[in-house]
Amino acid sequence: MKIGMRNILLAATLTMASWPALAADPVEITVQRFFGACDADWGTNTDVSKAVGECGIITSQINKFVADNPDIKINVNTVEWPGYDQLTAQLASGEPPDVVTIHESVLSDYQSKGLLEPLDAVLKAAGVESSTFTAAGREGVTKEGQIFGLPIDSHTMLWHINMNYFRKAGLVNDDGTPVLPKTADELLAQAKQFKEKTGKPYLVQSMANEKGAFYRALYIYLTQMKSDFFADPTHVKLNTPEAKKIVQLFKDIYDQDLTTKDQDYAASLSGFTKGDGGVLLNGTWVVGDFDALSKEADNALTNGYAVYPYPPVFGGEPAYWSDGHSWAMTKKDRTPEQVAAIGKFLKFMANHNFDWARTGHLPAQQAVIDSAEFKALPHRTTILSIANVAKPLPAQVRHQFAVNDIIGEEIASAITGQKEIDAALTDAETRVNDLLAN
């Protein structure tokens, strides 16, 4: 029996119709971030609530996004902090990542050269409104009237305190809180008392290959004393009586062996957790890690960790150095589907800002910072006031990371006795102003 061609075609059509539809290839984007590598601990974790620390939380957040969005493939590049040399090279080669972590203080350097895409339309299409950002977050990512980043947080420097040593030194109030100095003279007196009672230096500092901490301390205290050292964003004024007082205090602490010496950043963190001293000068980003450690047994911080803003030992109004992390989108050719995927990724991060705030950073979403859930996190009541008084450098100040390094380097040379204070502050002024002039 012959089968007609029409019947053959009909049978083939019916057979093909019964096949399952082929899934479309996932949309592919590249996300580049710092915050460290920790795949051994968190590489497969999708329960963000279990993650601890910057690396653990950011890794778990991306894992969760990938699990929830199988139609999007995320290629993750993890770079050494801060990653800007690599990003600049990638942009120059024409092969940058799609989404990248950038400090708000650095956004202008890339945005002013046309290397970043404005995000207003992308965020709006994804359902993210800039009105939900904190004032600090919105200010940090707004350049020339447009949004160039999704703010992740606001962060600052803090006093991380070993309360076990403070109790031993007799520097605890009746309510169990630490006795914090109100003046520079009180700070020195307490530091001496602390060392006499504990045999340990009062401060734990990162002084080797670390320039940011001294710059940030200078910034905090100059701002509290209302010394407008960057009144002109193209010209810094540093050789002032106020700056000399600050540097002299840190030099006195150094000269009198009231601080650790020769520790780099990693060594100072490790040293504090091992009991090298009483107060670690470091940022919001380690609050979550130290709090978790204080709840474990048999370490220097067990049942003995507290954290406070820098005490205003030079008088004036509370004010603090501030910066923020953000997600930015580089300028490159993309498909509409890739742009939509980026928007979806940014919305996910905005919706999960509370998870990131568990690091210790202040959230960039106003609803999170106002929430009872956030305020119930450990230590937030002692540092929450910073959200209203933290003050970043004006956005018009370019090359802020380089400015940070120059000032920190010169201050360190004065503190360690390599230069006279006047000479170091003058050199800092000259070098920064030369940089900004060119």
C-alpha cells in the first residue's frame, strides 16, 4: 500500500509537534567584584541568611540569584581589592565586565570619561526607584543629575573594642559600656592605664603598606573640628593647626609604644582577634565577623566585643568619613536581553540589601535602615547615628583613592618619625594639589 506524500508530511509534523520545546540559551552577563574569594566555604551556598562576612554574603547572594534565575548565566570575576587597575585595563581593551563593584568615591573618575552607562532607565524598567535609597546612597551614585550606580551601602571607620581587656584595665562604666575618651589628653591617659593593667598596647593599627586608615582618621577629626580642608575641590589645605594636633596625637601614641607597629592590614585583623591590643581601628565591614567570633568559645573576643564610632577627642560636632560601595554598568555593546538581565540582577541586590547590611555596613535602602529587623542586629544601636552625620568628600574631588594614598603616606611618615609634621603636611598638600591640577 502506497502512502501519499501529504500523509508523510502530516505524520512528520505531528511527530515534531509532540517533541518538547528546546530551551533558549540563557542570557549571559559578567559580574566583577572585590570582597575576597571564599568558594571553599560559600561557593555553593544559596541560603544567604547563613552566610557571614562580606565575602560569604556577596558569594551567597550571587549563588541565590543564579538559582532563582536559570535563564541568566552569571560569569563572576573576583578581583583583588579594589580592582581598579584591572577594570581600567579591561575598559581600555574594549572587554569590560557588564556589572562591577565600584566605590562611590571612584564613580566620577569613570563616569566623567564616559566609561559607565547611566542606570536611570535600567533601574526604572526593573522596578527600582532611586527614591528608596538613603540620602547618602542617592548622593553617592548621582553624577551630573543621573544615577550611575546602585548603592549597596555606606561605610566608615570605627573603634572595635576588646571588652575583656577594657574590664581588666578598669575602663568600663557601671552599665558595662566602655569608657571612651573625651579629649586627646584623656585618650593618652587611658592608653597608658590600659598598657599598665594589661601589658598590651591600647591601639591595634595597620601601619605597614596601609595608607587609608591614617587619612580617614585625619578626615574624621578635621571634619568634626569643621576644618574645611577641601573647600575648593581642586585644592586641599592641610598644613593647619587642626591637622597638626591630630597627627601629633597619633605620633605620641606611636612614640610611647601605645600601639602595635609594623602590622599590615591582614596582620592587624588577625592580631586583634588573638588579643594583641584593646582597640582596632577598622571599618564597618568587619562588625559581622567580629560579632560572630565573640559568640564562639576560647578566643580573645569571646563575650567581649563592642564597637563604637571614633570618639570626638578634639571637640566639635560628630562627623565621620564616609564612602559607599555600588554596582555600576560599564559602557559596551549589549543586547536588550542582557540589559534586562542586568536590571533583574540589580533589583535582586536592592531587594536583599538587609542581607548585605549584616556585614556591619549601613544599608543603602532607607526602608532597611528604618526597619526593626536591622536595628535588632548586634551593635547597630551604637553605630546607627553615623548614618545621619557621615560625610563623604565632595563628588567634584577627582582621584579620591590617589588622594587618600598620598595623604595617608605622608601622615604615616610623620607618625613614624621619617619626617617632621610640618614637612609631611606641606608635602601632602603639594602632592595632592599637583595631582588635581594635572
